[in-house]
Amino acid sequence: MDGLLHQPANWERVQIMMRDFVRYPGIQEYWGFRRHWFPADMQKILDTLIQEAGKAAPSLYPVPSA
């Protein structure tokens, strides 16, 4: 398993999932309380993803249109 995330295709998939998760307000709130648990490089990655996500609605479980 060591080094799996260093493979570009795997890291790209993880980023796609993370981009979607960080759109949820609850995840953003959790991150505000717990970011200090993570190393600085991970904090920077998630802070950037959250900033890029802004207030966009999550797409993982979209609300069906009526």
C-alpha cells in the first residue's frame, strides 16, 4: 500500500472525492475544528479544496429535480 497515493491516477481519484466531500457544510465545519490534527501539507490541500468549492452544492448525492 505504501506509495499508492503517489501514483497520479490514484491521487486524482482521491482529490475528486475530497472535492465533493468538502462541499458539505458539515465537513467544512468539522475541518474548522479538527484541521490541527493533520500535517501542514494536508491542511493546505484541504484548505485549497474548500476555498475552491466555495458554496457550490455537493454532487455526490444530488437532489433530484422535480
